[in-house]
Amino acid sequence: MIRRAAALLLVLTIGCTRHESSAARRNGPPKTVILISVDTLRADRLRPDLMPRVAQLAREGITFDRAFSHVPQTFPSHATLLTGRLPQQTGVRDNIGYVLRSDVPTLAESMKGLGYRTAGAVSSYVLRRATGIDRGFESWDDELEYRSSLDVDAERDGRHTAAALEKWIDGLGPDEPLFAFLHLYEPHAPYEAPAEYRKGRSPYDAEVAFADAIVGTFLDDLRRRNRYDDALIIFVSDHGEGLGDHGEDEHGVFVYRESIHVPLVVKLPHAERAGEHTGRIVALTDVMPTIVALAGGHPPQSDGRDLLAPAVEGRQIYVESYFPKLHLHWHELTSLIGDRYQFIDAPGRELYDHRSDPAERTNLFERERRLSFTMAGQLQPLVRFQAPAAVDPEDQRKLAALGYIGSASPDGGGEFPDPKDRIGYVRMFRQAQALARTRDDRAAVPLLRKLTKENPALFDEWGLLAQSLDRTGHRDEAIAVLREANRRFPGDPNALLQLASLLLAARNYDEARQNAEAAVHADPVLAHEVLSRIALEQGNVAQARSEIQTALAASPHRTMTLMDLARIEQRASNWSAELDALERARTETQARSLPAIRELESMRGEALLHLERGPEAETAFRAEVAAFPDDLKAWGNLAIIVAVQGRRSEARDLLAEAERRNPGPAARRMALETLEAIGK
């Protein structure tokens, strides 16, 4: 009875709702409400030397020095942020296999009901609209796409995301109330900040500085619109980053402080309470009721509290990670964080004193057994798991491109080991991913062989191993690896389509077609693309066109499908149709701020030449070499066009530039062959 009463008290403490804010409302609800989430940002990086623009925002607002995420993963954490509900209520326990429950009210719905225009712009596929995270937003910009099953682009530069949100604001009247949500994926791995942010910084810190600059530019845009001073602006992160503190380099597995302690700043209108700091524990579920209350509404039922309401004595924050269970067949981790202690439930239980040991180096579980078992009892009623739905293969590919372990591990029964005892495996896998990404395949292959032996129930390793083997000239061995993967993962479209692509390259058309056809139901777009390439390779242009049109019908804006259509029309010498497909791909790329596509401008140049539109062709080839300076064929074509117009000296300069940009025999050979062609 005592335990039940304690558990009930805990739930009531966590689940307080509808608190009136103590902030002054002399001027009524704010006209402008901005929520900014910088993905994967540790709380200890909110420093003036690293994030000067956000630090300035903090000087104008209230900083919550002990704010915690409930889940160290992007989608589950943002689900709590935008609903004020714990994962048990949102129904989101991982980045894949879940959607936001339709009966859970969202922040955007509340703001819309209060008369605000609502928009969100996100930088990662993880927060695509299909998850339900966009509910209540009249505009949700998530324009991202992948290029193929092996080359995936599932995030976008935060500058483009901010620009998309600014464009939406452009369409509003100057006095229209707005609620805007901006999500930046910097500094999530892979850490690839522009060069100007890297000097003297670690790769992670360079990404942090880059994110700060993007936020600063966005805030400057609000000032330009006269929307900054009277705005309510909340700056936060969804989770932190391990950086090796407990053996985890990135995030998702552990629930230690480095992964769940996040920055949280609230700038009130007219900088009310500027420069304040508070050390009470708060959580991401508190953001939603705070914003709704300050906007003049009554927050729907939530598991959070108004951040500006009086503190609750004895509050505890629930934290979980089911990533180990769902992806690695390891034990899940659940936790409670109180004002002083954090308890972590795992096969090897842990208790840490945040006051005396903020880095969580000394496990007090055995020394403080009574407290440990009390917190374990308080945690138990909150632990409720919902299994994922069938995982979409597209989700797996795109998340793998972001560095996530994309494929879920089947539940094979038996014991689930403690993640602490196996974290070295994740580090090895991340290392193999990085090697494969940078095409250091000779180093990646032995590491991936070891990984497939240690944990064969993860397709990611098999796919990367086959990819690296193929690139090192061992295509037969790569095909054998994927045949074994197909045996272990029957019906998995990722395995089927990767194998089909390699078989096509090896001219084993019949088996390639069998594998692609087997994947049509699960992944029709990519399957029909592969079937189209098989038909084209066999000289059946009509069948290739039919297959690619089927793929386009399912995904009409996919640029890689349009590129395949262009290659088909090129094979048929149908230059106008080829150019039309390329123009469609180019328009999609520009309109959605997607990265440049290799060979798009080069193919445009060739088609334009066939259509006797020389000046436009020259412009296209110049665009190709500007975006892809290693495209030697484009350099050669550009030089020939220039020479034909009588600008031979300029043509020679272009070839010299190509050699300078691409030192080695290939560029020299191209230059000599091009000079010979010019001479003729």
C-alpha cells in the first residue's frame, strides 16, 4: 500500500497540468512565438566562446541550468517537446516503427486554436510529416530526399531550413500572430561543418558553432521584421551527445547526463527577467504548457509543468532508451532523475549523486541500497513498452544515412545483455560506418567482417561490407555477402535491392530481376528503378521507360527517378524529352534547396548541344564543374565548346585548371585527348 501511494504521488508530481504563469502579461499574449530546437546539443556547449549568439539570447532570457530530455533520440524527444507528454503517452519509443498517437493534443493545435498562424521547418528525415509530428502546423517544411539505396541524403543544411521558415513568415502580415518551430540538425553526426567553423575546434564543436551562426542569422531576421523584442523565444535541444564520456561516442544507447542534459533558454517579451538562472530540475515536457500559458491559453493535460510556475518539491524526471532493445537485442535503460540523484535501471543498476559527482563516475548503488530500491520502486509503474510497427525500408535507409543503426534487430528471445558490457560494439560499428562513408574501404572491410560475426542480426553491417568489398574490386565476394544477408533477412527489400544492383553491375540480369521483383511490394519506387536499369542495360528502352514511369507515378518529385528517365531518353536519342526530365529534376533541386546532383548539368549540356543551343550548353558545363570539379568529362566538353567558338587560349586555360584541381594521370589523359580533339 505504501509503495502504491508513493507511486501515485510520483505520477501526480510528474503529471501536474494547467499552471498559471507568473510572468507579467501587461501587454497581452506575445504576437510572435518561436521555438528553436538544435539537435544533439549538449548543455555544456552553451558557452559564449562557442555559441555567442545563443549566449546573447540567454542574457536576455531565463536559463534553466538543469533541463533534461526524456529520450536520447530525435523523434521520441521531439514528440515529448511538442505535446508535453511522456513517451508512454505519445506512443513514440524510437526513431522508426512509430507514429505520434492521434489522440494526443499537440502544441501547434493549441496555438492554432488561440489564433496563431503555425509553421515548422525541420532538417532531418526523422521528423518527416508521415510520423504525425506535423499535426496542427498549417505549414510543415520537411523537403528531403534520398538518392538511392546506397547514397542517401536524409538531412539538409540548417541555413536552408531557416530560409524556408523565413520565406513562410514573408507571406504573413506584419501584425499576424505566429508560432514558428525551427529544427536544426547541426551538430548531429557526421560532423561536417563549413571550413570557417573548424579552425581550433573539435569536429563536434565546429558543428555547434555553425548551428549558433544559423540561429543568430534567423534571430537577426526577426529583428529586421520588428518581431524580436516582443517575441517569446524558447531555445532548446532534444538530447545531448556522448563524446566518449561513458564509452558512447554519439547517442541513443545510454541515459547518462551527457546524453540527456540539454540547454533550455526562455526569452520573454521585452526581455523580462533577463539574465536569470534557475537550478531546479525541469524537462522537455514543460515547454508545451509554458508556451500555451504565455499565449493566453489553458494547456491541455500534460506530463509537464509551466516553467514559470513555482517549483514542485520532490519532482522526478522520467528517462528511457529502448534503442538498445529494438536495434541491438540488448537490455533497455530506464531512469529517474531527482533533485540530487539519478537512478538507472539495467541488469547492472546504477545510482549517481549529481551534486558531488556531476560526471557520473561513481556508482553508489551498493552504498545507497535503500535509496536505490526506493527509486526503483517509483520507476516501475512508469515503465510501459509499446512494440514498434513493421519498419518501413525507406526509414531504415534514410536513418542509416544519418549515422543511425537503421535496421531493427529481431527479438530472438533469450537474455538481453547490459549495454554497458557491449558498448564497444557500437563504437566499432560507428568506426566502420565512418570508414565506409569516407571510402576507406580497405580499413573498413576487416572491421565489418568482425562485426558480422559478433552480431549477425544487423543488416547494416552486411550492406556496408558488400559495398566496401565491391569498391575494392571484390564484386563476386560482395554478391556472396548479400546472398547470405538475403538468407538471414528473407524478404528485406534493402538486401534484395542492394543485391539486385550488384548483380546488374555483374550482368547477371535474370537473378537481378528476380531480386528486384521480390522487393516491388515493400519498396515499389526503388524496385521499379532497378527494374528500369536492368531493362535499359539489356537494350529494352520501352520496358525501361515503362518501369521508370511506374516509379515516378509513386514518387513524382523524386529527382533520382527523373535522372533515370533522362538517361532512358538519352539512350533513345530523344534529346527534347531528356532535357525535359533534366529540367524537372533541376527545378525540384532548386525549389527544395537540395544538394546539387552529379551529372545533371553535364547531361543538360550534352542535350543542349544536340539541340544546337551552344551558349546554354556552355553555361550548363560550367555549372557542373563548379559543383563537381572532379568531373573530368565535363571539363573536356566545356573546353571543346569554348575552342569551337574560337577561344582556344581560354580552352587551354580550362584544361590546365582541370589538371590543377585533379592532379594525376586521369586528368592529364583527359587534357591530352581534348587538345587532340580541338586540334582536329
